[in-house]
Amino acid sequence: MTQPTGTLIDLSQTIEDGLVTYKGLPAPIVCDFLTREASRSHYSGGTEFHIGKIEMVANTGTYLDAPFHRWADGIDIADLPLTAVADLPAIHIDTTSNTQRAIGPEWFEDLDIAGKAVLVQTGWDKHWNTEQYYEGHPYLTEETAVFLKQAGVRLVGIDSYNIDSTDDGRRPVHSVLLRHNILIVEHMTNLRQLPANGFRFYAVPVKVKGMGTFPVRAFALVNN
């Protein structure tokens, strides 16, 4: 088997029992459906299996938003082509020096972002799984969303609690990007390990019909 030439960098948070990703949404329940001990009666001596069970909302861990998440007539997770979520040329934007929560379009001007996945590092992932994670997070402005749409980006990822300000009930960034089939990946991590460019991005969800959001194992392939 041919191995990928490059370094794989995991950009996903770990889902575990009781984890709260978004305040107000239920935490996942991760448990046994069939324990190894209980399975032994089904098989020959010395053979056992484990079957796990998970109950969760789609907005758990690091997840991808498809247009259907915001727009009833938008494409859902199952109908996304693999070309929309795998092997995307990508660029990493480090905004950790930003002195305010709002991330404006000036961070993306004069950059080659057309046709790429744009991954925005805010550093907010350092608060993951703490109370602080849910309050005062960095976000993109509506003007930034319009700029990114006009620039022709394919996907926007962020390591923050929400790509929008949760104070704005219109959710303008979700609305603009998803209306134009630009996918969103939220609750990312490890973006600091990425180079500025020259890597490929993957965020492939399970092929579930009727879902606008689903967890992904997001990762980057960085050329050596």
C-alpha cells in the first residue's frame, strides 16, 4: 500500500462521555451496548467482542456544517461530494495576536485563498472543556464572511466556540457562508502546528441523510 508522503496533523477534539461542546446542548452518552463478558455466550470459547453505543446531538466535538444546517433547501451531509471535504488545498491564518474578539476581513486581504480551505487560528482551543470556553470567544464578522465568499474560498475552519458571535441571533457568518455552499468546521484544535500554507485538509463526516452537521476527524497532510 502506498503511504501518504508528508506529516499528518490531527486537528480534532476527542469526543468522550459527558463532554459538553456547546452550552445548552446535551453531552454525549458513550456506553456499552454489548460488553465483552456478555458477548461470550454468542461465540466459541475464547472469542469475545465489544459493541459500543453513543447517543449525541450532531453538534458534538469537532464538526462540519453543511448548508442544510442553516438553510432548508441546502445540501445535507450525505450529499456532500468527497471533493468538498477531502484533499483540499488549505491556508492557515494565525490571528492569536488580535487584540479584540472580532476578526475582520483585513486578516485575509492580499492572501491567496481562492479555492482553498481557510483555517483560522484564534488560540481559543486552550480553553476547551472549561467554563471559559463558552464565554467571550473570538469570531468572524459579517464583513469577513462576505469577503471570504467573494474571494471564492471553499471551506472555513476555526478553533473557537462559534464562527459567529453568539450575541448576534442572525448568525450572519453561518448564513452567508452556508448560503453559498462554503462549508464550516468549528471546535478545531492544534492549528498552531500547521504551516502557513502548502498543506491539504480533510474533514470527512459519516454519510448520514437529513443531517446538516456531523462530527469529523479533521486533519492536515503537510508536505515534508
